[in-house]
Amino acid sequence: MAWWVWIVGGVLLCLAEMATPGAFYLLFFGVAALVVGVLAWVGLVETTWVQFLLFSVVSIASLVLFRRMLTERLNPDEPATKINTLEGESGKALEDIPANGTGKVEVRGTSWNAVNKGDTLIEKGQACLVERVEGVSLWVRSA
């Protein structure tokens, strides 16, 4: 098969990968087609069956070896704590927090800015309850 067919096919497959959302399958077939096209252009592979064999080996090998790594790098895991799941959780005051004042609390082992929406002082070390999440601050009351 002509070398330029492999090049055009590889470019089209790579463009199709960019048009699809993050599956990372077509990319490896496109790169394999580009590799075969370059090798055919240089004259290292001339027969069609060798070109198809090389295309199959390169595409499957690259898919198996690199897809997981590429997917993990470009689609990182969700954050460890989703902030909207903190409502209703109990925590501990890391400092005195006056009524309607601000301070720091520890919830699920992480320090957070907090606003005391209760009528009483929350003392350092005292348990508190998260009522609401506002931005990156927690609205708390004494428990």
C-alpha cells in the first residue's frame, strides 16, 4: 500500500481522537499508521501484508503499554474530600471561635476555615457540627 495512505489515515485517526471525549483508543491506531507510513516512505517495509502486520503489532502494543498511563495522567482521580459531603459531619475546633466569628476546625483529619453560626463560643478542642458549606468555609455550631 502507498506510504501516503498510511500517513493520511494516521492523521485522520489522530484528529478523530481529538474530536472524541477522552477514550484514547484511536490515538494509538493513528500513531501506528503514522509509524507504518514513515517506514514505508523510507522503504523499510514494502509489502502490504508486512505493513498490516506491523500496524497491528505497533497499535496493540502501544495500546496495552501506554493507554492506562495516559488516561491516569490526563484524567486524575477525584479529590480525596468532596467538600459538599461535609454537611452533617462532626469536627473539632482547633481554636476558640466566637459566636458569629471565624476560626479553624478539623473535619475528617483536614483543617478548614469555619464560621460559628451558633450563639455561643466554641472552645478549642470542643466538638462542632457542620451545618453548611459556603465556598471553602464551613458553617458550624457547637455539638
